[in-house]
Amino acid sequence: MELAKRAGGSSGDAVKPGHVRRIGPWKIRVLPATHDRLFGKVPFDRHTLGTAGSAEATAGPPQRAADWICGEPLAFLIEVNSQRIYIDSGGTLARLPPNEHVDLAILGVALPDSRTRLHATLERLQPRYILPSHQDDFFWPLSAGFQFGPLTDFPRVQRECAQQNRGRLILLDYFRPWTLPKR
């Protein structure tokens, strides 16, 4: 929400855990989430930044890493045309996804916390497809193509998915579309 406001968007009806939104054929459930820790703490946590890192101190969209503010982490369960998509950018074992089978799980797995909870997450969701997110190097230009981030351990993610035999692991290039196959 902070990012949207800083980019000039309306602060209107911000969603919170427990909310359900319907947009056309889409049903979107908002779920609580946690944020991964980086070097033992939540990066850019608004509660620990003080006024120097607050959204009020910096107007407009973020221009450098220090401008980002971690607001309330959320996860989403999206249903459309009998397909279910779960989106979670990562997190800790303190907050696991619901016990609901999904067709596609988009999971942040680049940091140690989210890789630690990957086994339990896959057990609960039992996805047909798994799309790991937050794997790219955010500081590498898009024009250079996909690059793994320096903390990413994609071989570990591959092993975990293969050991559990929980869905097909997909890794997308930035510029190649992919469509979720129907059941």
C-alpha cells in the first residue's frame, strides 16, 4: 500500500488478511503472511527504520534500496475458471499457507527462511506447478536477461521439489509467456 501511495495511487480500500475481492471471474482471498529475514531481520521494516526511512520522508517511487519500506506482508489465493493460484513472496515457518490444493504455487524461495519452509508449504498446497519467485537479481538490468540473485540456492529448491514429487517446477525467463494448463 505504501508503494502504491508513493507512486501516486489512491490509498482507497487497502486489502487486509481475511478480505475477499471479486474482479470479473476472479475471486481473490487475502491471507496473512510473514516476510523472510535477511541477515536475521526483516529488510526495510517500517517499525525499525524510524523516520529517516519512512514513506513520509521520501516522496515518489523508490529510487534506491533504502527507499523501500516493508509494509504488511500478504499472500493471495486466486480462483478463476476452476483453477487455483497461490501467491506468497516468501516467509517463515511461523506462517504457513492454508491446507488447500492449488494448481499453481508462486512461492518466494530465494532466502533461507522461505527455503526452510518450502517442504511444509508444498505439503500443504500440493501444487500441480511450482513457480519460484524472488529468484532474480533485482539489481541486474532486465535487458541482460534473467540472472539468479546472489543468495538464491536454486539447486536446493530443485532437490526439494523433486524429493517431494510435488508438482512440476517451472522457471520462466522474463520475456517468455507461460499459460497454466487446464486440468
